[in-house]
Amino acid sequence: MEHFKGVSADPNQRKKGARKERDKMRNSKRILVLCLVATFFITCVPAVWAGEEAKKVNINQASVEEIAVLKNIGPKYAERIIQYRQANGPFKNAEDLMKVQGIGSKTFELNKDIITIK
């Protein structure tokens, strides 16, 4: 009987080797699936958690309730924004929001990515 390097003549040994290979393949598949799931969560879940923050707020058209979702701006400041808008016309650019009494650069910086005037 010929023996090949790395191949056992014993059938039980071959079965064990085949089983080990199957187990390695299963583990590789599990790791691949785990990596794909992790990638999905890393890329998609933050967008879902952002929820309302992902929506733009048009400060020229938004209601008190819509403006109040901005960071550090509650109903009181939202009302001030609308009063300013009614008295002075639409905002020309997002930075004009800082002209409203009580809204400074810190509040603007927190919200600049979600404020729009169009």
C-alpha cells in the first residue's frame, strides 16, 4: 500500500481530518457573518440613533415645535427666532441666527449642520 505524505492510511484518521476541516470552515463562516453584522451596526445604527438630528430645520419656515428640537434651544428661544423672523424677514444665512437675543456662537456651532434657510 502506498503512503502519501500527509495522508493517513487509516480511514478513521481521514474522517477525523475531514471533520477538523469542516469545523474550521464553519468557524470561518461564523467569523465572516459576525464581521458583516458588526460592519452593519457600525455603519447603520448611528444614523438611526440620530433620528431627528439627521433632519434639517429650515429656520425660515419652521414652527416653534420644529425649531425647539435644536440643541440648547427650547420653546422660549424658538419663539424668539420666529419673532425675529417676523420682524426682520427671512434669514439670509444660517449665521444670522446669532442675531436673535440669547443665541450665541456656541448654540450656533452645535446646530450649524442641521440648520438650513432653504
